[in-house]
Amino acid sequence: MRTLVIERDPKRMVITKVLGRITRRAYFGPWSPLRFAMLPDPPLPAANWVRVRNRMCGICGSDLHQIFLEASLDVAPLALPATRRIYLGHEMVGEVVEVGEGVTHLRPGDRVVRWGRSDDCQARGEVDWCPPCRRGHRVLCERASEPRPWEPIGGGFGDAFIAPASSLVRVPDALPDEVAIFAEPAAVAIHAVWRRLPRPGEQVCVLGCGTIGFLILQVLQVVAPDSVVTAVAEFPWQAELARDFGARHTFLAREDGMRRVADITGARWYRGPRGNTMLIGGFDVVYDVVGTPATLTQALRWTRAGGTVVLVGVYLHPMRVDLTPVWYQEVDLIGAIGHDVVVWEGVEISTFDLAMRWMVEGRLHTAALLTHRFPLTAYRQAVAVAVDKRRYRSIKVALVMDASS
């Protein structure tokens, strides 16, 4: 199989990060831990595993973080055990080509998307599941860092991969590949909104207009249509699309956010010494989809007393953030990771299944979000386009796998 892989080689990582200060081409150079590998197709290691041939895969922000080695060794996740290789690509859609004898819910020819990690209780075949797995939030599995007999091989950025069948979800026939690759980010968006569902009439802010931000805007239109939504974008074209997806108000990140939030929500604006600013009042809920120290500090100050900030964006470095609104205004700060099980219309349902249902029903629209496609072998160009949103107006960039790529 051909696949993009990152080798966890400390020497290569250090050299690449040093050279990367001069040019980003270093991350694709001969010293980079990233390589386009040709690996032998491994046999299925257990009866509950399957082999999938990839068809298409979206490039996620987390993929870019890994390619450009954007992580501090001091953050909590990096204290946990890790595999020696990182296989890139999880926003994939593919076709099952082989199933183990213990697999009953999938068969060859089924199109599938990847649910997520392959080391939770169900994937391990555990009988006594940990609390997160029991409640359906398997991304938080408490056994995920324990040793395992087999490791998944291959990812979405490649021809094929093998994985436990429990990590895959069948795609409805009505969803084309171009839509199915959004199942995972849409499931993430649904979970993020469910962490703090807005009530009728509440003022809501979506801080960040990338793929997840645009999907959160649409989810809000489904579950909280009576809320008043504001979107904060980096570029004017993102703000325009945010309005198409239901945002009543928009402004750009370069504007004076304090004044704009005060105008929109009726909050009172104050300026202290050294240009320090604060609001009394503000949004009821802020979904911070960027997750940098600057945006999180803004989100906390833009939220009314007793309101909630949901941290969705990923930032893999220790943060210097003003957390005083958490106690001074009793602002709740909660996180959101991955996807889980929610109750919709009185029925428990996986956010993955709910995302695909809403896509089939026309509640979630993704045509405007898939802006670029490249063959697998053009991955360098695809990454460059995904990074440079100013130049290319990129939202979701996808790699397409076929015989000619």
C-alpha cells in the first residue's frame, strides 16, 4: 500500500523543526519524518478487523498540525504512550474489500467512514467497558493508552488501511463520496454544540470560520433556530458564507471585537489601564473553534456572567490565557473532543449517524465547503493550498485516491 506516514524519529523531528524556521519545504524534505511510503499489505490480525480501500480523504487541521510538527512536548497528550508511526488522514471514505470472520455488520463492497480511534474498549474486544465507552464517547476511552497486541496500519492519506470493524461506520447509498468525507467533522460539530445547547433567544458566537465553524453554524440552525448567532471570520469571503449558513451578525477578527460584541449584544464596554478592555454582558455561549491563547482570552471576555465558552479548537502548546472571567464572572469553560452519542427526537443516536442522516435530509450542506481536490501524489500542493486560505480561499481540501493518482 502507498501511504503518507510520519515516523516518530526525534532526530529527524528536531532537524526538520530547525530547518522549518527557514522554509516550510523542510517539512517535506529528505530529513523530514514525513514520507510517502510503499508498505506491504498486512494480513488482517484478528477476526474483528477489516481492510478498506480508500476513495477520498479530507485534510483536517489536526493533519496539518502533525505534518508541521506543531506540538510542544510539555502538553498533556504527549505524556501518554504513542505508536512509532502516525498514519495521516481520518476524514476518509472508502470501500471494504476484506472482512474478518467475526465481522457481521460490514461486508465487501460497503462504503464506510472512519469513526475514529482503533484502541477503545470495543475495538479491543473488552467485556467490561470503561465509563466513557459505556456512554458512547469512545474517543475518551480510559484504556486507549494501554498496550495492544495489534496496531492499525495505513490511514486515509493512502491506498488502503486495516482497522477494527468497530471503528468504521457504513455510509448511506444516498451520500456521494464528496459529502461522506464530511461525516467526521460534522459529527464533531454536533458534539460541540451538544456540550452547551443554546436556548431560544440566546446570543451565540462561533469564533472561527473553517470547516468545523461552518458546520457548527448549520447545526445551530437545526437544534437552536431561535438563537441569535454571530460568526467571527478571518476573511470577508468567510463572513459572507457564514451569513449563508445562518449567522445573523458577522465581523472580522481584525476588527475591534470588544466594540462589535458590545454593539451586537448590548453589553457594556469598559477600558482600564494599559488599554485593558472588558465587557459586562455579552454572549450566552461562545464556541471557540480556533483555540489559540488570543481567541480563548477573547471568548472568555466576550461571554456574559454565567455564560459558557466551549473550547473546540486544538492548540498543542501551553497557553498564557487570562482565566479571571472563569471566577470573576463565573464563565463556564468546557472542552469538546471528537463525537459521542446524543438524544435526538427522543432517541439515542451516534453523532456520526446523526450527521449522515442530516446530510441525507438536506439539513447540512457541504457543497460549498469542498473547495479543492488533488490526487494523492500531489499531497504537497494539497497541503500548501489547505494552509494558504488567503490566497486560495480554501476550506476543505481533499485527496482523491484512484489508479492514476
